[in-house]
Amino acid sequence: MTGSGEGWLNDGLDLPGADSGLWVAGVDYISGWCEAREAADRLNRALLGVGLELSAVRAVASTNEDGRGVVWLTGWPDVVDRLAELLETRADSDGGAA
């Protein structure tokens, strides 16, 4: 769900260093990444649902050095501003409740 084909990986929204670094033997990175992938896929479906293109903003699954899942939001500043406006409008209409 993080993209429609391979081209989305090379669209300029790369996260330098997000997947780099040393892996520690014995740390379970796979389960943390799988958890992050599920959350990233859910967020990506929501982004698509509000009309945003994954080539402009998307959630990306990763892990930290301890193997805990991490979801990064990466996007072009103007599109992230649009997402912030959508979230602010939602928060205002709900009285600030999350």
C-alpha cells in the first residue's frame, strides 16, 4: 500500500539515513518493521482517502536501533502544509479532541 509500483521509491522523498546504520546481532528488527509497516499502510490509505498523492506525501516504515518500529512521514512542504490544514480543520470541528 505504500506505492503503486516501483517508481514511487525514486520520487525525491527519500529519507537519508533512515535505513542506514549498523544492525545489532540478536535484535529482532523484522517484527518492529512489520508493526510499523501496518501502521504506515493504514496512514497511507488515509492519505489517499483525503485526496493526497503518495508521490507527494507518505508514511514509511522503519525501525530504530533497538528494533522498535518507527513510522516516518515524508513529503513536500506544501503538501504537508495541506495535510496540517486538514488535521487542524478536523481538530477545530471536534473541539480539539483527538
